[in-house]
Amino acid sequence: MLNQLRPYRESASQTAGPYVHIGCTPNQAEITGVWAEDLGARMLQPQTKGERIVVEGIVYDGSGAPLKDAVIEIWQADAAGLYAGPGESRGAADPAFPGFGRQATDGDTGLFRFETIKPGRVPYDDGRLQAPHISVWIVARGINIGLSTRLYFADEAEANAADPVLLRVLDPRRRGTLIAAPAPGAEPGVYRFDIRLQGPDETVFFDI
Amino acid sequence: MRNSIGDQRPFYPRDRALHPPAFTPNYKSTVLRAPQQALLSLESSLSERTGPAFGHGLIGALDNDLIRNYGHGGEAIGQRIVVYGRVLDEDGRPQAGTLVEFWQANAGGRYRHKKEGYQAALDPNFGGCGRTLTDQDGVYSFRTVKPGAYPWPNGVNDWRPAHIHFSLFGHAFAQRLITQMYFEGDPMIRQCPIVRTIADDAAIEQLTARLDRQNTLPMDALAYRFDIVLRGRRSTVFENKLEGN
Ligand SMILES: [Fe+2]
């Protein structure tokens, strides 16, 4: 029951390399005219339902230097907690929200920035509600296999305290690496989510 | 055969032994970028079993023709090839209607990228990116030129073998994969520190495309076949419960 034979083996991962932008964000990398807009560059339309938010941050390596050559992808539910893709059977997601975003980190500063909406709550398989969260995937030179993590919101303390995934992270300091807080000095709705690949505040990465 | 779109079953656990570990010091960039804590295993939820969907409206007529999709009427220089194959899951189910993206250096081994410093010439008619959707049998194909090998700063004199980068979505965020394709018969494959991050010999073989004379485009392009396998889904009691609903 638990361990059926798998006739094929998954293809092995290889690093996205330093030139990942050519394939993933070509317009941002000054390869223009092949297609008009980079995939996942724009998540919002005027009619998209939900609270507008910005998620920004920096990915730091083990020396504390920003990754200026990474690509970050996010996947999230719409404002009602529905996903806009296959596997969603509970209802139709907001047709004006794709749920998927992709941004390169800035080549000079390392900053990434997503303009999106705050996601609704999605049930876990046992029926408990998960806290609002965004799935995050990071690839870059020097990352052999894409890193999966989750972003939660500091202003959802009650929901976070009961979230089945956050509860799996026993060390409160490590749990804190998954929580985006309002960015200091920024406008309301701007959340800061720094990702640390190594060190005492290393971000929790998941084997999903 | 079951259509995998809309499938809600959980995934087989990822076989991490066939993937490269995070820390592989012979590929020096991993030293400061490899997480040092163990990954936290997560029983997947809807958040991982769903994933973005991309429609045919996304794909332009030349998106899968790297020989022509950048030049303004001119064609890229180099050995013309067609790369094709099937995207399957671990149970052999075709992954239909899924986005495949690819990028590569030009025939001289030069990338069109501002951080690229190799002296090989740029080709004014080669951008180096493309994308396509798989058909109902999971088949994708594109036309390009065979990329050149190139030197890179790692060891004193390391060269990448000719390769094409691939990005795959499948139908769930848990299936997301970026990898590279190599070319059959290239002795540089086994010398490459990035290839050698993979310890499993069969896994390296699986990333090596085969020359396919039968599907050569006569008087146009050689063909290389490259099948790609994404994670598959378990059958469990849980599945029956869901499907009975
Ligand atoms: Fe490359």
C-alpha cells in the first residue's frame, strides 16, 4: 500500500545556473521580442479580488551577501482560499488571479518584490485550516535543487499558532524564519521576507 | 490512462538519493549557498498538490524555434537540431498540457547575458530562450542550434559540456523541476563538476539525450530525444475516499 513500484525515476535536478534569467525572465534580462511579458511577472489586474500586498526581501548566502542572481517563484491561493490550477476541486478560483508569480532578484541589490494579494485560508488534509501562506521556491547558481519554503504573515498570530505546518517546526526561532513582518518604514501592506541559506537564522526549507 | 490534470493524490516521497545533495564543494558556488540544516519533511497539502496552469494563449508561433525567434528575419548559426521527448511521471503517465521552458548558450558557447564574460562571439540572431506546452501524449519539441561547450570559473580549467537548461512545471508545485540536458557521446559530461554533483550514474544517463536518426528532419536538422520524468502520485486509501466524493 505504502510503497508501490515506480517504473520510472524522476529526472535529477541540476542547478539553474547564473544565466537562469535567459529562460525564466528574458525581458528583464534584456532579451526582448521573443515574448512580450515574462511569465509570472504580473499577478494583479484591476478586478483581482483581495487585499493588495507587496512581498519583498533578500536571499542571503552563508557570508551574509545577497544573492543577486536568483529567481524566486511563488504559488498561492486567491483571496477566498482557492487555487487557480489543476488539483483544485472545491470551486472556481478568481479568474483575475493566476496564483503564480516569478521574479528575479535585483542584479545590483538582490532585492525581490512581488505585488500580489493576501491569500485566503486553505484546508489541510485532516480538515484543519492552514494559516494564510504563500509557497516559495528558490533557484540560483550554487543551488543544486530548488529550495521550497513557505511565507506566513506576522499579523495572523492566531491562525499561525494553529497552523499544522508551522506546528511541525518546533524551535520558535526557526519558525520565525517563515514569518513575514510589515517592512519597517514602508507603507502598510508591504511585508518583508528575507531568506537565509545558512547560519543561525537559516530559513526552514521543506521536503514537500 | 488516467488524465493527471485534476489529480489530487499525494506524491511519492522524492527520492533524494538520485538528486544532487545541496553541498557539493567541487562545485564551489554551493559552499555558501547550500542549506546546512536538514530539510523538514512535509506531508503535502493542497498547497503543494496544486500548481499553475498555462494555456495555449501564452505560446507564440516561434516560441519553440530558437533558430528564428530572436533574429529579425535572420537565422541563428550552428548545427541545427530538433530536441523532443515526452514528459512523464514516475508511473509513466504522460504529463499533458504542461509548460516546458528551455535556455542555452549559442553555438560558440556564449550566453546572451550581461554577466557573461566569455570571449566567444554573440550571434545577432540567437537569443537563447524558448518554451512550449506538451501535447496530450506529453510530447514536446523545439528547434535550435547545438550549444557550444564553455569555460567557467570554478576549478582552474573547468568547462561545461554542451547542455540545454530545462524548466518543468507538471501539474503541481511539488513537481517543479529545473534540470539540464546533455548530448550523447560527449566525453566532457563526466568531467563536469556540475554533472558530478549527481552521484547516481543512471540519473546522469537519464539526463543525456540520444541522437535519433529516425526523427531527423531531412535536409534541415538532426534530432535528439530527451524524455523527462516528474514526480508521480501514490495510490492510497485516501485516493479512494477522495474519488468517492
Ligand atoms: Fe549553462
